Amino acid sequence: MRKLALLTGLAALLASGVAFAQSDEDRALLQRSLEQTPTAPWADGDQAGMANTQGPGTWLRCAAHLTKPGAKVYELSHLRSNDMPMSPFGAPLAYEYRPTVGIPGTRHAFNGENVKSGEPGAQGTQMDALGHFAYLGEPWTGEGDFPADGATYYGGRPQSEVKPTPDSPLLKLGIEHAQPVVTSAVLLDAAAHLNGGKPLEPGTLVTAADIEAMLEAQGLSWRGIVPGDVVFIHTGWGALWDDAEASKRYYTMGPGLARDAAEMLAEKNVVLIALDNPFTDPVADGQLQGKAAPPQGMEEGLPFVIHHLNLAVNGIHNIQNVRLKEIAADKVWTSCAIILPLRSKGASGSPVRPVAIGAPQGG
């Protein structure tokens, strides 16, 4: 069945009017950009991870999209509100809207609101700091206090260096160390490739082989994925976000990235990976309730192995809940991505408003 779906998806992409020819100018620009883009390994004590790739090389690739005929801006974040789907891994976000007030003796009137409760950096479209995830030497049994002192973070940093006390902010690897992301983005349409354009089923893995096949089908083999790229993966799961009834299922399960795909993207030195799903990792129906096994197993005690690899091992940022419906419909396979998290000192994540600027196919 999977082979049939792959062939059907490949045919659909090939029939979609993808332009395969690339000019010598495109190839020359890519080569010039790569000559100016640094790659791992990074210096000891690094806190930026793959964001070290950002600079003149990635800006050059980004700039090329801004003046393409038909280029337009795509909003890749969801509206934030009290009734949006809420992550079970963060306190629900609640805004309180204040009355309109004024200043005696003036003609001014102004409005404001409070964040009444919740974790802004864990709800809505949000970006993970590298210090969001760490790992233990062996699985915790669940008995006694959690052995946080044994946690290890990106770059081999111990808990004592990153979060020495329970109420401490992140002293290292907080979101304030995330660099501005201004670079080229590659959009891979996994929903079209694997499921005929329909949302992928919960627990579906987007593999390294799938990524290679999508690059070929979408006419991107000539460039592939290069250091400093953002990779957007459209699974179709984001369609549940805007449906009042379906959104109740949004945070309970979902498709996600396979381990071999994450390892391949790390080898490519990508700066950030974003899926239109809640976890980046695949989550099976019933997994969060303990009724189903993680799609990628538990042999290493890492059910969220993509978070582990990206954040704690390879220094690659994640964005959860990215909005890809419109940009995928327009087949904007490459674009300029601009992603700026808030500089919240010591925070493990941030609300984020990613935008992409690119030309639709035929534009």
C-alpha cells in the first residue's frame, strides 16, 4: 500500500507543472552562497548550533526570491487566541482584554490586554530553544524525584550549567541565543507525495527516502538541501487546526519526521525544521494516553527522538504548528524565509511569526 501511495503521489507531483529547468544564473548564485556559508563543527561552548550557518551566504539565497516575478508573502503562523488548539505539554494560554481607558485632561483612548495564564512559548506557532530538551544516561523509572541533575544538553553541557535550580531560567541555550533566521527555505509536500494530497495518517513517518523522492518530483534535485536552509514539510495535519471539531484531535496524535530523515537533514546542516503538526515527531493514536507504542519505538527510551536529535544533539531548531496550507497549494517549493523568535532571556521557547516570500509555480 505504501509503495502504491508513493507512486501515486509521485505522479501527482510530476503532473503539477513543476519547472525542472534551472538557469546557469541560479546555479552560479547557489555556488556563491555556499562559498560564504559556514558548516559544522562549531567552536567549543557554542550556543547557536546550526544557526551559525546564517549570514551573507544565506542572505544571498534569500534575496534572490524577493524580486522574482509574482513573488508574494506567505504568513506561516496561526492566529493566537483563547480558543486556538492548546498543547498538553504547556499550560493553556489565556488572554484577558482590558477595558478602553483614557488619561484625564486629554483626548486619548487606548486599549491593552494581559496574559492571564499559560506558557506563550509552548502554545500556537512556536519555536524551541536548544535548551528545551536534554537527555539522561538511562531511562527514568518514574519512581522518586526526577533525576534532573543527570541531564545533558546540546554541546554536552550538564544540568548544573544550564538550569542549576528548579526555579532557574536557562542560563545557557535559552531562546535569546537563537539567531535571526534569514535564509532560503525548501518546502516538501509530503501530503501530496504520500497520500494523494490528503493529510497524512497519525504516526506516519516521513523518511529520508521520501525527502529524496520529493526533491526529485518537485524539481529540486539540482540544488537539493544545502547548509543553512530551512526545511518546511507539509503533512496536511495542519488542516485540523482551523476546523472546530477536528481541532479537538489536533494535539492528540499526528504524522512526523522519521529518524533517518532527521539524521540526513543534520548532515545537510539545515538551520531549522518546521512541520504543520504539533510535535515534529510522529505520534500514534493513543500514544499520549499510554495505549499505543511510539511509531519509532522505545529501544533507547526516546519516544520523541526527533526533538532529541534536533535540539540536544545537532543544534537544529524546531517550529511546531507552522501554517503551510497556502504556500503548499501555490507550490512555492523554494522561498526566502524570515524567522525571528522573541529574545526572552532564559526561555525554552518563543512564539514566532515565520514568513516566506516566494513566487507561486507559473508566477
